[in-house]
Amino acid sequence: MLKKLVGVTSALALTFGLAACGSDQAGSTSDSVGDQVDYKIVGIDPGAGIMNLTINEVLPEYGLDDWSVVEGSGAAMAAALKKAYDKEEPIIITGWSPHWKFASYDLKYLEDPKGVYGGAEDVNTIVRQGLSDDHPDAYKLLDQFNWEPEHIETVMNLIQEGSEPAEAAAQWVSDNADLVSAWTEGVNEVDGDEIKLLYVAWDDVIASTHVVEQALESVGYDVNLIQVDAGPMWAGVADGSGDAMVGAWLPTTHADYYAEYEGKFEDLGANLTGTKLGLVVPAYMDIDSIEDLNE
């Protein structure tokens, strides 16, 4: 029987619980990996595609009937990872890249020999229907927005090191004027037209959304950033209450939302390629594959 999702309400509760159940050092060979982490994988938001994929496909496909996925948030996951890593304790998290954690810690993806997590995903720009008519220059900029994982990771690292998202984005835009000019090529100046960008509180989406905000403001737009969960983000663009989002992970993570609202939005395609999803552990853990969780 598949274990039910385990819920927590705060990073404090999550990290406290994991400290209690993960007291064995990573190098211990007296217990299985499952025993060391109490058969728990630390997850993020319950609506995230990686959560649904891990719970509904990865666990049953690999026969991990005794395992459960801890529901929380990206911040709670990061706090739990830091707490375990600082003590060299075992921990398994749902992970994705690009993400600042790979620059801050020595981590590795567990091999997925069954290919359940699939290949690399793209991050797409999704806009409401009619945006090209109502705000053609914003539409053009959003359509031309495209960058690489190393670009977004630079912004994410600046934020992680203490910069405010807007400050980090402004610094990156200043340092990468040539790339930003490619996004604004052929875009006319406007006079304070409002654009609403919806985003989820994931580190990569926070970074990308604030960078796009800076680019839009550079040509005269008044940008309103609205932080919501993944479901309301898609619903908002679909019903027109939001103009755009630049953090749609496809084809896996946001597959359910894409299918639910298909025909009610316009997909401008990938703004970033080369992402990855999977289960992640510190490099000091003596485990290499998801299949090893059954041992």
C-alpha cells in the first residue's frame, strides 16, 4: 500500500522531525538508508508536479511501499537540507536544477534507471490570450526572453547570499546588458502600461520573474508581481486576471495544469532548457540509485 503524504506546516517542524529521525550519521552501515531517514523523502509544495510524480509513479514503480514524501515548501526543504548537511546526516529530497543548492552543497542525483522522472524539462513562458493585441511590446519582449541555466543560477546565488530579489535581478541585468538587449530588440517604449506577472515562490521562478520585471520596466512598463501557488498561477493566466508567467516547468512538472487549462492561454515556448528533476542526496551518502532505497 502506498504511504500517504506526510504534511508539515513549517520549516521548523520539518527540520525538527528530520533531526529526530535522522540521527544516524551518513557513514553508518548498521541500518539501511530507509532506516536512517525513517523512510521519508523531503518534498516541497503539495501541488508541485515533482511531488505528484514522486508519490504516484516513482514510489510504486520502484516498489517503495514503505516510503512517504514529506509535504512542505521549497524553503522548508532547503532548511532541512542545510540542517542535515551541516551535521553530515543522511537526507533525501525531491530536487531540480537549476537551483542554488547545487552551488552551495556537494550533492548528487540518484540514478533513475527506469526513467520515471523523464529527461530534461524546459521552463516555458505562458501568456494570457489577447496579450499580443493589448500589450504588443510586452508580448514581444516575453516572446524573446531566453537564457541559460548558468544565468539564472547567478541570480539565484545572489539572492541566497542575501540580496533582495529585485536587487539581485537589477545587478544581473546591469551585468548582462547584451543579452537583455536581445530581449528588448524591436520593443517600443511605453508609458507606464501595467503588466501583471504571476509566479510561485520557487527559487528559480523568483529569480526569472524579477529579471523579466527589470527588463519590462526598462522599456516603461509598470510591472505588478503577484506571488501565488502553482494552481492559481495557471488559473490566473487562463482567466486573464494575470498577464503572464515565466516559470512553467514542462512537460512534466506542470503537466496537469497545462492539460486542465489548455486552449485558454498562449504558450510562447521555452525560455530556459536543460533542467532536471529527481531525488537528490548529499554526495557523502553511500547511495547512487533509487533502486538502492529498497535495500
